[in-house]
Amino acid sequence: MPARVLNGNEIAADLREEVATGVADLVASGGPTPGLAAVLVGNDPASGVYVRNKGRACEEAGIFSEIFYMPAHVSQANLLSLIDQLNQDTRFHGILVQLPLPGHIDEATVIERVNPVKDVDGLHPISQGRMLQGEPAFLPCTPSGVQQVLLRSGYDPAGQHVVIVGRSNIVGKPLAALLMQRSAGGNATVTVCHTRTRDLPEITRQADILVAAMGVPGAISADMVRDGAVVIDVGINRVDDATRRRGYRLVGDVDYEAVAAKAEAITPVPGGIGPMTIAVLLSNTLEAARRSVDANR
Ligand code: NDP
């Protein structure tokens, strides 16, 4: 039987709807309109699309948002000073710095400059440290999006062997921390793989839930997946395609057709984890606005 397709667009729409209701309730109770500042450095086309999509999703949920454009050659000092300004600006409860940044800018320094109370991307070391220790924190958007897709599709990770391929600070590592927590939505047994992993297929075949976050088109082939596994494809890769008007198409890290033939469930690309990432960003921005009310009481 072909796999059940986990439709990230639909699940994300549900979550965005919940956020819109939460925003309306907050404003009706005299709270602030949640605000998100998005910082876009340079003119990478993919980053531009992501930031504009985030802006549009904010608008639909009743969240105020503004994009701050900086040229690719901006100095690190000027970028940091913009972030200082946004940290002070009470219109914004969340700050998002679209990654990747140009090579001359140190991403870690920029991420650490965002005030952790506005860190709606969940990438600040304080957010990640709190999450690791099981304390309340803004959850990083993509890992949280993966968790939400699993939970909202009826695949509780508790007790499951989750194999994650990829150990980046924005996806693989925080996802492992999230799914292993001793709390609802966690309790998985997690294995994290990377380029130095010996015999990757041997390990991925042991997964009840397999998460690919590698950035390598089609790298997870059918022989790497156990019959009946749940497969989450985080990868978003552009591959040349002369038949498309744009000259490329988006594919994930999973060989979709072949893997879908033996998996229990699978997320497509596009329309899987991508929209979830945006929905969690909105949810975190609403949460930041709520916390600002509590902090001012
Ligand atoms: P990184 O390049 O930072 O990390 C990739 C990870 O995959 C690394 O840990 C790397 O190992 C590992 N890896 C790469 N190739 C292999 C291989 N052949 N075998 C085993 N491990 C491998 O990428 P990101 O985590 O930032 O992103 C991963 C993918 O997810 C990309 O396609 C990206 O576009 C997508 N993405 C999607 C998002 C969404 O909203 N859906 C959000 C963020 C990212 P090592 O550490 O040893 O180098």
C-alpha cells in the first residue's frame, strides 16, 4: 500500500488558524497586536521567498510584521546595531534573522545579539539551553514543526526509535533534544547520524520514525527505510529542471516515490515541513506577545 501522505500545508493551516484565534483573543482582552521583525541580508532569492512568505502568513494571522532589508555588504557592526534597535522597539515581540548570512558575518554573534525574550526562531543559546534542560523556551521552528506533524498525525514519538540524519544547530541537534525530553511529545529513543556515521543504511533501517535533514537531494533511498516506517523529509533542495519555467524544482532528501512505496507515512516536499516551520514561527510570536503582557503586570 502506498504511504499515507502527511500534508504539511493542511496541518500548518490548522495551526495558523489557532494562532489567528489566539491573536484575536489577546487583542480583545486589551493585549498588544503581536509584532514580528524580519531581517533579510542580501538578495539570496530563496531567502527572499521565505521572508515574504513569513510576512504574508503573519498578516493572515493578524500579526504585524515588517521586513528590514540590509545589503549583502552590510558590516557586522551595522547589522548588530539594527538588532539592538529592534530589541528596544516595543512594536516587535519577535525578531527573525533569516539565515544564511553572508560569509563575512558571524552567524553565532548575530543570533546571540537577539534578546532571548524576542527569540521566536528559538536559535539563541539561551533558548536552546533551556529546551535541552526541559524548561519553557521558544522551540526552534523546524524541529517543533516536525514534532507537531508527528503528534497531529497520530504518531506519538514516545517509545519509538527516531533516527535523525543531520546534526545542524537549526534542525538535527535541537530536534534530537526535543524528541528525547521526558515530557509530552518526547520520550523517543533518538539516534543522530551525520557524515562520519559508519554504515548509515544499517542504522536508518532501524528507525520507526526516520527524519532526513541533510540537504542532499534524494539521499535516503528505499533500501535505507524499514517497511512501515514513518518518514519525515526536512530537506529543501533546488535541482535543475528544464521542463519548469523557473528552470528548477524543489526536492527533499528522500527518494520520494521509492520510499513512499514502502513507508507507512511520508511528508512531501514541497508541502511538508516547510509550511510547518512558518506556522510555528507565528505561534512563537503570539507566545512572545503574551509573555510581554505577563512581564509588564
Ligand atoms: P546543514 O548543511 O547545516 O546540515 C546538514 C547535516 O546533514 C550535517 O549534520 C551533515 O553532517 C549531514 N549530512 C549531509 N550529508 C550527509 C550524508 N551523506 N550522510 C550523513 N549525513 C549527512 O543543513 P541544515 O540542517 O541547515 O538543513 C538540512 C536540510 O533541511 C536542507 O535541505 C535545508 O534546506 C532544509 N531545511 C528545511 C527547513 C524547512 O523549513 N523545511 C528549515 C531548515 C532547513 P556533518 O555534520 O557531518 O557535515
